[in-house]
Amino acid sequence: MKLYNTARGVLLENNLDFFALDEAWDSLINRDNLEEYLLKKAGSAMRISAVAKAQLLEDGLVLPPIGNQEVWAAGVTYLKSRDARMEESQSSGAASLYDMVYDAARPELFFKAIASRVSGHGQTVYIRTDSTWNVPEPELALYINANGNIQGYTIGNDMSSRSIEGENALYLPQAKVYERSAALGPCLYVTSVPISSDTAIKMNIQRDGVKVYDDATRVSQIKRSFTELVDYLFAECDFPYGCYLMTGTCLVPSSDFTLREGDLVEISIDGIGTMVNTIGINPKHKR
Ligand code: DO4
Ligand code: MG
């Protein structure tokens, strides 16, 4: 089942049927057995046509699937991310940090965003003007309720400045956290069955209509289990509204690639869908 957060309220998709739900996002999603609850809801909710649903999506009325949830991210959970980070941090001398954290019992977890910094499907994400090397990071994001139970999944983009993180690992928060540095969408995919490790994550980047990057991976490449990441995140933090956790990237464009304003980033994850974002620059910082 898929939940869309839209400017006209919450929309539920079940087996190609669409229903308008009358509950607020935060209270709706923050429960155990969410899938079961939504199935019951569908029985009494107002059905809407596929055309009306398509219109909501096309008219830019789909919002990121987030209310008061915090967004956190895990890092260096895939070998590819470890290797890229070790390469970019050669001159700062921080390369061994990434090697150590990849093998350590405690994962790297960092705070990424509150809802106001998150873009949704069809919206713009920003690159920093004080960064020379910017990349998208396509990641499977977990939705975890206040009890610490995974209830669903969405597509995440953990936008990153490789030049800032590469200069000094302690600059990580600046490389990762700025306006519109995260995207989630297009929906929250709700399932009581853990997502298959076979799930494919794909990303392509288009520049002036031409694909300049196109690659795919599978969730099975991840080093850690999702429950391990969730256990560390919830160890000493409470999330009264639940939270999102991006689980790390395994797709890294080659080292000579940096995003430009106007690029289109398309990320697809099996079972969830496709999220498209345009790369922009915060008008406040345009030179
Ligand atoms: O260590 C820095 C961040 C890593 C990250 O965001 C990732 O691996 O996806
Ligand atoms: Mg990341």
C-alpha cells in the first residue's frame, strides 16, 4: 500500500484503487500494524479515480511524505561509499575514519533534516554555492514509528558536498545539512513484510536531456541490518512522531562528476516508485 501526502490531504493507494483519507499525516502513520490499519480504513474511505490521483501528482500537489518526523541518515553502510570517502579525504588525512566506521560495531548515524528542509517528488533540491563538488545520494529510507518499529519505506536523496566533507571530516554537518539538502518521496510504501534484500535502487542523472549517469545496485550490498541501524538510532533518542532513517548510499558517480543547476535526478526503488528532482541553487545565495 502507498500513502501520498498531498496539498489536498492524504491519499491511499491499494491495488490500483485510490482513497482519500480524513486523518492528519502524523497521527495516521504513527502506529504499529499500520498496513492492517490502512486496509480497514480503505473499507470506509472515499474512493477517488485514477485520473484524479494522476492529476494530483502532475499538478505538483504531492508533498514529501513527512510531517513532524526528523530525518536521520546512516553513512558508510556500503563498500562503495567507504571507498569513495576514503578517496576524497586522502589529503585531509581522514581516510582511515571511514575504514574504521565501516568495520566498527557502532554505525555512523547523523541528523539530516527536519521537514522544512525536505523536498518531495517533482520539487527542487539545492547544491551549495560554497561547494565545488556536489552529488546526490540515492538511499532507501525507513519509516520507523515511535515504538521503534519499521512500518514502511520511501526513496531518499541525501544531497552531499564532497568537497566540504573531503576538506575535513568534521565539516560533515555542513556537507550534509542545508536548505533543500534532502528529498523524500514520492510516497510512503507501507508493508508489514520487510523489504526484500533483492530490491533494486536505480539512479540516473540527466543534463540538457542527455543521461550523464545511469547505474543501479541492490539493497543486498548493505553491510548492516536495518534493525541494527534502528536499534542504535533509538538507543538514547525518543521520536514521538516516529522518524525517517536514510540507510546509506551505494551509488556514487565517478570522481570527476559534480551536479549542475538544471540537472534532473531520477531515483527508483522497486516497490516504491520513482522520485524526480531538479537541481537548483538557493536564490538567496545566487551570485
Ligand atoms: O560519512 C559520511 C556520510 C556517508 C553517507 O552519507 C553515506 O554513506 O551515504
Ligand atoms: Mg548518504
